[in-house]
Amino acid sequence: LDLVAGTPVPPATLFTWSALPGFAVDATLAFDAVTAVMTLVITGIGTLIHLYSIGYMHDDRGFARYFAYLNLFLFFMLVLVMGANLIVTFVGWEGVGLASYLLIGFWFTDPAKTAAGVKAFVVNRVGDTGFLLAAFLLQRYVGTLDYAGINAAFASAPPPAAIGTAIGVLLLIGACGKSAQIPLHVWLPDAMAGPTPVSALIHAATMVTAGVYLLSRLSGLYLATPDAMLVVAWVGALTALAGATMGVTQYNLKKVLAYSTMSQIGLMVMACGVGAFSAGMFHLYTHAFFKACLFLGAGAVLHALAGEEDMRRMGGLARKLPFTF
């Protein structure tokens, strides 16, 4: 309510993470308008996916394990969006990487599904390397890892242009890993190996939106580094085009939706790259709802067709599945 009234909510410091000379970091949670949007998406859609999963997974032997992983996923995603600095965000960042690995490879007796989980995990580690290198450069040249401090420093006394651009591009590499942007998009279609509600959670409400959240959170940094913004805009535009054209050629129902997600996130990243951060966040919000609906609807179709995923073998389902229709 304070937030709605325009009153800022004071950050909550849980404990001191590091008190080394020149490197003091607190485990601090902050809540502002951006966090509010993300939190509502994560908990709102996450709750609906939990309810849907009760029916979807009712006869699965790993029922309890599934819900443990699902809750772990939401916990780490909330840590990610509520962190007041890059260190706390990174804990959530790595946590959703772990939870996605566990959920994508949920049916671990199938080697193909296990391989898909490993692929998602490894590709995300590549992006995380960019994230960490950017954090090191920020600590070295800006002297803080707090979001407010970073944005303020870039507005008043930014580091040399080359360093600022390098930080912006490295953060983009981190975002590309999580948000499946070119060239780190290869894990996303394989992420369909997990149960369908997991696809809805990863693709709509949580993991793939983390990169867009990071770009928006550090909008002050990007507005001061136009060269980095140009790279962000081009990566987003190319991903939006590539994802859409790849989706057109697919026959697998879930993979069509996966490439659609890749394309939609590309549009959000492109919005951030041209300075329209609020437009990118708005599309993130709307996309979370319609993509979750699409995946859960696809789950109902796959359930009705005993796991058949080839769209060429579907048709005339409106009469059989009126509610889904």
C-alpha cells in the first residue's frame, strides 16, 4: 500500500554478507515498483500453476518431489527479484538455474530428458560467467554492487566509455543465458522435456523473464552506455525474428510455444535496447499471463491425446475439449 501511495518501502538488511576492506556487501532485500510487478507475476501465476499441477501430476510417482522443486524454483525467483544488489540477485540467479535443471530433467530415467536438463544447466553457466565478470568490473570501477548506487554512479560519474560498454555487454550475455537470446537460446526448445506445467513456469512467469528484469533494473547503467544499448537492441531484434521464423517450421506443439517465447522475450530485450524499459516490463507482464495460458492449454491437449505432441495428428479438438477450447 505504501508503494501504491508513492511512498518508498525502506530496504531490509538481513545480515552482512562480506565486510572486507573495499568490499562491503549486505544481504539486503528491496521492494519497489519493478519488484512489485515481478513478485505479483511470480506468485500469482506460480500459484495457478501449482493448482493446475495437482491434477496434471496426480498419478506421477514423483508427485512430492515435483512440488518440492516447484517451490524451490519460486523461492529462488523471489530472491532474484527482491535482491537490492547484484550478489543477492546472483544467489537467486543460480538458484533458478539449479531448479530448472531439476525440473527439466524431472523424469530422469529417460536419458534424453536428463540430457535436456544438463544442456539448460551448462548453457546458463556460460551466461552466468558474463554476469560475474560484469559484477567484478562494477566493483572495480564503480565501487558498489547496489543497484541504486550503480545507477546513480552512471548518471553522475560513469567509468570510462569502454569499461561501461564492456559491463553493459557482459550483463547482456548473462541476460541472454537466462532469457534464451541468440546465441545462448539453444537450451530453450529442449526445456520442453519436463512436465508441461514446468514449461509454463519457466517460459511465462519466472526464469526467462529474469534477463529482461536485470536490464530494466540497471536502466541507469544502460542509458549512460549507448553502444551497449545498441548491442542489446540488435540482439533482441534478431532473436525476435529468428525465434518467430523457427517456430513457424515446428510440428511439436510445445516447441512452437518455446520458440514463440524466445521471440517475445526478444521483443522485450529490444524495447530495453531502445530505452523503452517500461514498455519492455509491460510486455513481460502481459506475456506471462498469455504464455502460461497457452502452455497450460497445451498440457490439457497433450493429456487428452495420451502424450501426442505432433500437431499434424491433432484437429477437431474443440468439440472434445470445449473448456480448453
